[in-house]
Amino acid sequence: MNPAAIAVQEVSFAYEEAAVLEGISFRVEEGDYFVIIGPNGSGKTTLLKLLCGLLKPRAGTIRLFGAPLSRRRRKALARLAALVPQAASAEAPFRVEEFVLLGRAPHQGLLGLETPEDLAIAREAMAFTGTAHLASRRLDRLSGGERQRVLIARAVCQRPRILLLDEPTAYLDLAHQAQIMDLMEALRAERGVTVVLVSHDVNLAAMYASRMLLLAAGRILAAGPPGEVIAKGPLEAAYGCPLAVETTPGGVPRVSLVPNGRRPARRPPPGVREVRP
């Protein structure tokens, strides 16, 4: 059996004395569209940082394609896995093409000089992400959706085998959310990139994921296909509120909130008498 793209075994992590992840284990197969969900503070972003080597686990091991992550040099790791954070600083003094070219740094020599091949790869990445027309624009002149696609273009420019994304659809409207998620599917299907994505939008995640992971309080509550993870029991345990789970005609699970009957009674505005039947 081929080694997993990512294999996490009994990994724990803490910031000083505050435990964030406790003994988690899971696999991401090569070519997966793997989505991590869970409430705020469950450890999702910390997990992404561990997977790309920005943080080191307190205990346990992480392997990428069979080799321990801890034994990989920084440049070699950057050629293998790319991280797309939630947002780029709008104050960054870069034009789009310059920013995307930063993705070639792991492939360059000590002087960091760009080659014609680097420029060609950057332009290909911009074309693939629909940002070529923005090449000469400054980052601080872009909309949120445009800036997010430019972040992805920089990661694509690294030519990674694994792409890690932290809330790439946050603060975007429905059309831009779909564009980003479709773009990840194209990377997976057309280029064989393994996609690992953190999302707060459970329903959007279920529409695209091949496999999912549900985190809560630093532990795994469910893992597997969307139909197994998007289930009433584990979701209510994770989010602490009543939920309803249905299946769409296309076979995709969908979650909705259930009113719990404990909302405060509605009061009439000052000076207005309430009329009861």
C-alpha cells in the first residue's frame, strides 16, 4: 500500500501549559479533498501549522508521503507542502505578479534570483487561478475575493504536492466561495494536488469534501466521508446546540439549526402597548 500523503499519529500540542490538541491520529490519502471542521478554539488552525512544520508537536509523529516531517529541511518541505493563510496583509508593498513569484523561493538558489522559468510558472499559476489580469495591480487595491485567489496563486506557484488552506472562503460572498472551492477541486482533479482545507461552513464543506475530520476541544469526534461526519450526534456534541441533518436529493448531508425554545420573549417597542388576542 502506498504511504499516505499525510499520516498523523498520536499528536499532541500545547501553547505553554494550555493543551490545544490531545493524541489525535488520522490519514489523508494522496488526491484527497480533505476538509477539517469544528467550533472556534477546537485546534483547526494549530493543526494546519503542525502539518506544514510551522509548529512542532509536543508528542506524536507526522509523516508526509512516508517520511517524518521533522527530518525534512525547510526548503524541501516548502516544495512539498504550501500553506494558504486566511488573508494576506493589504499593506504588503507588492504588485500581484511580484507577490505570486514569492512562491518560487523554495526552488531558487542562495541569491534568490528569478529565472525565465520562474516567471513562466508564476504566470501559469495566475492564469490557473484567474488572476492574470491583476498582475500589475497592488495587493491593497484588490477585493477580498481577488486577494484570496492571489494567495492561492502564490501557493500554486510553489508546485506543492499538498495544499493546506485556512478558511479560504471566510468573509467571501456565495459566488466567490464557490469559485474558491471549485478551484481546489480543479487542482486536485487536474494536477493531483492533495487538498487539506479548514472551514467553518459545514454545508459548503460537505458539498466538496471526499473525506472530513471533525475536531472539538482538541480531539477528533468523527472522521470519514461526509455522510459519516455530518451526523446529528457528533455535530451536536461538537457545537453544543440542537441541529437537524438532512440529505439532499444529490445525496449530500445538510445541517440546519433547531430553535431550542429558550429565546427571550419579544417585547414591544417603548410606548407601544402589546395587544393580546
